[in-house]
Amino acid sequence: MVSISNELLNVATGIAQNAQSRLAALDQEEAELDARKVEIGAERKEISVAAKRAVEFRPQVGADFQCPRCWVDYERRARLLPVGGGTKAEDYFRCRTCGFEYTVTCDRDAD
């Protein structure tokens, strides 16, 4: 027959083992949060310069129109290619680098 003291010691040991398992899970969760915090910091840094990049954006370099997304997001010059199929009021472009497609409303009479 097991004594009450031994039974309570076994329960205490079980509680401690459960706590250790929970501690390992918390350590893993904390490591994931730390990694995410680093990612957020890098993303915040990129976002904080977006307004500055937008001001510095040059829509056209030489004869080539430039992708605003590539410039603002990555400070990368990327050429927009005409897709064709435009209308009297719209031109269609695709970025050759990121693939983003733009519909540009235009005033043909202003040209």
C-alpha cells in the first residue's frame, strides 16, 4: 500500500514535469516571437523610408516608364512594359521585375 506522503510526492513530481513541459513550450514560443520581432523591425525600417522614396521616384528614366512599387518598396529601378489593349482613356503596363500590372488613366488630348 502506498502511503499518503508518497502519493503526494508523486503528484508533486507530475506537476513539476508538466511545468517543465510548459516551460519548453514557452521557450519555443518566445523564440518564435523574438524572430517575428526582428522581422517586424526590418519591415518597419522599410516602411519608414517609403515616403522618402516616393518623393524621389522618377516615373520616367529616358524613354522607359518606371515601376513605382519596385522603387518605393525596394528602391529598385524597374521598367514598365506596355501590355497593349489600352483604350482611349487608359494605358496598360506590367512591371518586368515584380509583375505588377498598372492601368494608367490618361488624357489623350493633353499629349
